[in-house]
Amino acid sequence: MATEIRVPTLGESVTEATIGRWFKKVGETVAVDEPLVELETDKVTIEVPAPAAGVLEELAANDGDTVGVGALLGMIAEAGAAAAKPAAKAEPQKTEAPKAEPAKPEVAKPAPVAAPEKPVAADANGPAVAKLAAENSVDVGGVAGSGKDGRVTKGDLIAAIERGPAPAAPAAPVQMRAPSPADDAAREERVRMTKLRQTIARRLKDAQNTAAMLTTFNEVDMGAVMALRAQYKDVFEKKHGAKLGFMGFFVKAVIAALKDIPAVNAEIDGTDLVYKNFYHIGIAVGTDKGLVVPVVRDADQLSLAGIEKTIAGYGKRARDGQLKIEEMQGGTFTITNGGIYGSLMSTPILNAPQSGILGMHKIQERPMVVGGKIEIRPMMYLALSYDHRVVDGKEAVTFLVRVKESLEDPQRLILDL
């Protein structure tokens, strides 16, 4: 008996995926729960395990195909049945056909001309269906009918209305570039964008087109945090089993600032402003397939060690492609660190529908005036991009100053100042 391989539920709002690659070929043996195929969605890449042991009998979808939730991917046959199948297809013995008598000549008759198939009239589904479709502005032609001769019943139409309109497929990118010269074209490589990369591109452009985005800058002296980290990092790692990094301090500093300036933790919903009285902090993580943003939920209720452990776990699973969709949803504010790649300054793009994102950058020693004297200090530029529709300039600047104060005097975080 064959077992079906189908597309699993992919998560909230995810209805389709693209076949990334098959790990097995037709005819190869598979074990239960062994990864069979990689699916790329607009949020994550997931692996579909084998639902049963046996032999991969056939593929219903190939690399690069787009499939919906529940779609058939392939079939797994029992090992014994798969082996016996070729034997069962023995060729029948050939028997010599009796010689036919020569046919008498007949006058050829003209072949009957098939009558053209009559299209079903728009109102052929019945007046009740036509009335209901008109009231709800539904195109009956796009509804699959279960009635006689494919006619749409009232039940079919009600089900279609409840499902709502089918999600529109993302528009294909318009090719704006001029054709390359023949010599250059031969050396070009054209690669199809993954679902994740397409979604990243679409969301970033939507954020630019929708939000009144603005960026404000400041700089922070990282000397106090670096000294604290150098003093306690070994003891911290020994006790908590996690490295003491900079991100934990930034998350704590951001939460303190969000509590002072709640507009930065809000978002627009139609004509309403929704203020979030919780702190789900997204941490941007770069992978070889694109940028993902796992969310540290209720970060204000976690210790510094708890934040560092959560971020370390997310980072490892993001690079291995094992993040779950629900782990990247519901963020209220995002932190991105371009400094690990050497960035000195940048203007991060909002992670819609959030109203703020903090950009960290490279720590660089610079001459600074401290107490009337020039000193070499480890400095970092900070960038806050914000939605000016929600956050005023004064609030944005104040927020960034609060972050700066907490990092330059980490005791403020302990004393809740």
C-alpha cells in the first residue's frame, strides 16, 4: 500500500511554498521521519519528513514548482510491494493475429461535424445563485461548481464567500534593464529568487512606500559595557552556559526606552493607534538565504542570561534553517546589528507594521573630548529609523538618548532608572 507525501500546514497566513530540492530520487529507500524534500515559503525553509518507511515511488512535484498546503508531493511504496511491482508487469505473450480478408471498397462517408459545446449561461446556475453573487460581488465563473454539469450551487457560492478572495499572486518583477551585449550575456547567470528573497524584497519596498520613514542618529561610548563584559564574561558563561555579548545589554536598554516612549512600541491599524503593553523584541539574523527576524517574546520578563540564551538559540537555528514560523511573528520592535559585518553607519528599514528599528554598528576607537581632555574611546553610532506617522521627532530623539544613557551607565538598567 502506498503512502502519500503531502505539503504540511505551513503556519499562519502561509498558503503556498516552492519546492527547493528533493533529498531522495525515485527508487531510493527512505526511513520514517527522514527528510525527503525542502520547501521554501515566504518566511522560512522547512523540511518535510517521510511519513512512512519504504521506497520513493513517484514525485508529483519537481524542484521549483509552487505547491499549496495539502498538495500531493509524491508517493512512498512499501519496500516489498515496490520490488514486486516490476515483476507483475510481465509482457503478455504475442499471438499471431488471424489474417483479415481484403476489405470491400466502400464509398467514404463524410465524418459528422461535432456541434460546438455550448457555454453555460451566466444565469444557468439558478436565480438564487445569481442574486447571492450580485449581492456579494462574486464572479461565479471563478467558483468551482459541484452541481450537475459543473453548475455552481448556492452552497458552493456561500463557501467561496466565506473563504474570501484568493490571495493575489505576487506580481512578477518588471525587467527594467536593457539587454546585455552578447559577450556579457554569455557570462551572466540568471537565478530564480527564492520565496524568502521575494518576500524580503516586497516587504522592504512596502515599508518604504507606506511608512513616513525617517532616521535619527546618535553615538554611544561603549567603554562601560565593554569593561563590565570583560570583568564578568567568564563567570557569566560558567554559571549560565551562555556567552555574555552586547545584544543582551541593547535589548535591556531598548525595553527601558520603550517604557518611557510607548509610541515607538505602537503601530497603525487603519485609523487607530495600537499601543503594545508588552515587549516582543525582534533580532535580525543574517543567513545564506536572506535576513530573518526571530522574536524574543516578553523580553522584559527575561534576565540578561535568558535573553542571551534565547538569542544564541535563535541564531543557530536560523543558520540551520530550523526556525518555526511562529517564532518570527508578533514582534513589536526590532534590533539589527550591521556592526558584525563592519558597517560604521546605516539607515535600517522598518520591519512593518512596527514603528521603530534600532541599528547597531561597528565599535571604533575615536578621539573624544571627556572632561575637557581628548581621550580615545570605543564609540558606536546608533541609528533609529521610525514611522513619523506614529512617532514625533522629539520622541524619537528622546528614545535614542535613553538607549545611549543606559549603555553608557549600565547600572541604570539594574536600578531601573
